[in-house]
Amino acid sequence: MKLAISGTYSSGKTLTSYALSHLTGIPRTRARTMRELLPFAVPGKTLEECTAAELVQLIVRRHVERCVHESHLTTGFISDGSSLQEWIYGSVRVIVGINPNDSVHLGELESVERSGEILFFEEVMAQLGVAIKQHVADTYEAFVHLPNELTLARDGHRPVNERFRSMADEAIAREIDALGIQRHVVGGSLPERLTTIVELFELPRLMSVDGAISRAEDEYRAVDMTIESDRAWATHSQEPAAVSPGGQA
């Protein structure tokens, strides 16, 4: 089973994928997050400060990492997100702007001024989408889509803009369906999500749900949540060592 856990910011993908991997024994794979990539990809900047060109770099980096990690797990994996979401995060910026927080005043049907930068960015994202959607269609057997049930985390790592979040969530679901990949919306508490996913795909259980969640919470607490510009290795412009599939960056 090659299963992707999809959803937008703060939907619970990471904790769900950690716990599901422990529960079933299926390896977990991922790409390093923007906060992990930023200090050496775009030193000294937060995501909101990135230019269109820098965002393209970050999207490509994450896509390449996913492809490499997934290629080593030929018998199956659980993916924390997919390249589809990175591409959509970029594509939605054609409407809401490179920094979505600058357009919170716009109405639901309004978009930012279509400057030269935005128009070129739109063309680039369209072409990236061709390659990324082909990869997604060839790679994943199914998606579990987590709805926006949780409060958007105010941790400085993600756009604090509910409009952007909702637009991205709708676009992810729409693109999965357009590719003809089965998509199951699974909500509720984490124990409820895990139980539903295991039953949907008839996955093995190697431990209790509570035990899997406990292990997942330990791993999640170890994730570096430091603001990008405050990282020690950003100051020294050093890239952290590469990770093995499913490992921590």
C-alpha cells in the first residue's frame, strides 16, 4: 500500500502519519518541512519573506526529496503529505499573493494584482504541476484526506490566513479527484482517525492505538519548532545531514 495522508496546514498529517506507521508497521516517508529547509535554502528568511523564485526552489527541493525517499520503499509506505500539496501551496499564491498574509483584506472572489512577477510565477507553477501530477498519479494508490477540524497553529512557520488554508484544502481534494485516485475523508479524534484508516484499507495492527499515539507524540515533540531565522545552523550556513526515508531531518 502506497498511501498519502493529505490535508493542508494544521490538519494533523504529521502526527497521524507517525502514529499510523507505528500502528501498522508500514514505513513512513516525508520531505523536510519548509522550516527545516529555509535556514540553508534561503538563509535568514521566514516563509512569508520569500520571493516567488525562492518559493519555487523550496517546492522543487521538497518534491525531489519525496521522490528519492519514496523510490527506496518499493513495497509500500505512508507518506506525510505529498508533492501535490507543495505545488498547490504555490498555485494558490497566484490568487492570494506570494505572502498570503498581505491579502487578508480581499474578498472571497478577489485576487491580488496580477503583476509581472505573479504572471510569470503562474506560468512556472502550471508547468511544475504537469510533472508533479504525473508523479502523484504514478505513485499513490490512495489518499486519506484530513479535514480542517483543528485550529491553525500560530507558530510563525505557516501562513496565518484561513482563506489561504481553505482554498488550498479544496484544491488538494479537487486535484486528487481529477487524477482518479481514491480519496477518503477521515476526521475525528486521532484514535478515531487511526481506527478508521486501518479498517478502510484492512491494514495490520502491531500494537494498540494508544501505544502508537504515545510513540508518535514522543517523535513529534522532538521536531525542531524553532523559528527559521533563529536556527544555529542558519547562522553558520550549514545544511543538516540528509535523512533516510521516514527519518527526522
